[in-house]
Amino acid sequence: MSGTDNSSQGTSMDCQEEGSSQDYKLDFSEDEVQLVVRMFNLVGRRWSLIAGRIPGRTAEEIEKYWNWRETSLGQ
């Protein structure tokens, strides 16, 4: 039964993340954005390495932000 509970919680979390993906653009400060861009230029899509340089950020958050950025800026 607990396996079923976990899967339903995971599904709702996924929906929340998808619904709030646009919020990532608002949550990143200018300093964080500059650091993400610099680190991306150095290490590419190695999100965990980039996240290790930004306290409180996960690799998933940074990847979602980057993908949003590429889409919205047309890069």
C-alpha cells in the first residue's frame, strides 16, 4: 500500500513542478543567472556541477531554468 501512496505523491509533485516551471525564471537572482551562464560555458550541461556552486539550488532546478531560458530567448 505504501508503494501506491508514494506513486500518487510523486505524480502530484510532478504536476506541481510542471505548473511552477515558469516560476523558475523569477526565482533566480541576477547573480545566480550570471553564475549559471558562466558555469555552463565552462562545463556544459553538467547540472550537478553547476548546482554545487549555487547554495540551495538543485541540478533539476538549474536544468529547468536553463531549458526555460533557451525556449524563451530562442537560443
